[in-house]
Amino acid sequence: AMRLGRIAHWNVLGGMPDDEDGRIVLWDGTRQGNAWKAFATENAGHEIVTPSEWEKALAIGDAVIADPIAARYLEGVKETAIEWAIGPRACRSRPDILNPERGILVDLKTTTDASVLGLQRQSWKMAYHAQLAFYSDAALFAGIDVREVYIIGVETHAPHAVTVLRLTDRVL
């Protein structure tokens, strides 16, 4: 699930973050045996995927890009690290999308249930609201006034339903 989510992120956001290699390598076989061990060792630190995982992850990302509502929120600075502090504690945040001109912060999440209720439940369970409040604080530290915060949820199974949730100030 994490592998699919990372590749879908890569597809939607245009690449890996600056501090990651960004190299995705294909392995056309099973993840066992000496050949797999040698390949995994040779490609340590890279995202290793099978062709079927690659195709599935691209379809997930393509669903977000093609969604007319989600597409409205894909513009902005993507995956840029913000170095900041809370008192003496150094922090680092990497919002998926930050649009300073519109005051919008967006986080992309893959899920098994992108219905409004399903995405709300998953968001609460995984504390996405806290993560996005943290990102909002980072943006403010960087001089960016975030006025709207969104989660774009996309299902990992076809037909890859997409939902956009706006988080209220109260939720944040």
C-alpha cells in the first residue's frame, strides 16, 4: 500500500522530494530467492516495484489528475521542505502542495475508501488533521497565510474514486 501511494504521489506531484533519490526501478519477478536479494541489495534506497504495481499506481495518480474537482487544487509549490521551529525545537515539514497566492494547503492520501464518510473516518484515525495543522504552522512560520486546507483522497482500487475534503478551522 505504501509503495502504491508513493508512486501515485510521484505521478501527481511530479517527482520525488529533493532529498530523495527519486529513482524507481522495475523488478519483473517474485520478491524471493537469490536473484531478488542481489537486485534488492544493488538497488538499496530506491523504490523497487513490479510492472503491475507500477501500472496500478499510475492509474491511481491519473485518476486524481483527471478529476475536475481535485485538479483545481493541484497547482502550487509541491513537496518543498520548510525548516522551522517551535520554541527551541527544530522542525521540518513537507506539504504536498502549498499555493501561497491562494492561501491553500493540500495533502494527497491514498485510501481503500474515498467516500466522504470513509475519508473522514480514515483522516481522524490517522490524525491527518493534526499533520495538516502542523503544516499550516510551518507555512505561517515561512510567511504564508494558509486560509484553506484540503485532503485529496483517492482509492487504491479501480475505478479509483477521488474525494476532496476541506478541513474546517475547528477540525484543525
